[in-house]
Amino acid sequence: MLSCITLTYKVSGEIIRNHLESHKAWLKENIDLGHFILAGPIENENAGFILSTIVNEDHLQDVLKRDPFVEFDLVGIEVKKLPSIIKNKNFLF
């Protein structure tokens, strides 16, 4: 199972850009740890997306609360669980 995380911006793009480098550093750290598979902005929306390998809700919330976007209340968070029923054989999760 994977966690699909949508971060919806609650503030202006200018404020988001002020915190973007620290947010990217947090993303990279969690990708390097194997917590996240991919992350990026959702095209034509005021939101971003993270695909996470973390399925334990407490662990996921602990990781998410360290995101500068969350720390400074710049985003709303929606998490949906995705069971991998059908997948490409090369996809390891």
C-alpha cells in the first residue's frame, strides 16, 4: 500500500516561494530515506503531490509535520491510501 498526499496551498505563491528551498530539502531528505517515491507540483493547480511508502498513520503524520510548508501553516493536507492491486512487474512497491 502507498500513501497519496496532496498539499493544497493556503497562501499566495510568493509566500510559498519564500519557503520552497527548505520544503525541497525536506522532500529530498525523505526521498533519500525511502519515505517518498516522488513529489512535485500538480499542473494548473495550487497544490503539490507526494507518493509515500509510509502507511502507518502516526509515522506519516510525524514526517509531514516536519515539512516547512506544514510548520508555517501554508498548506492543507489530504492523505489517501492506495492499495497496489495491479502494477508493473518492475515497480517494487
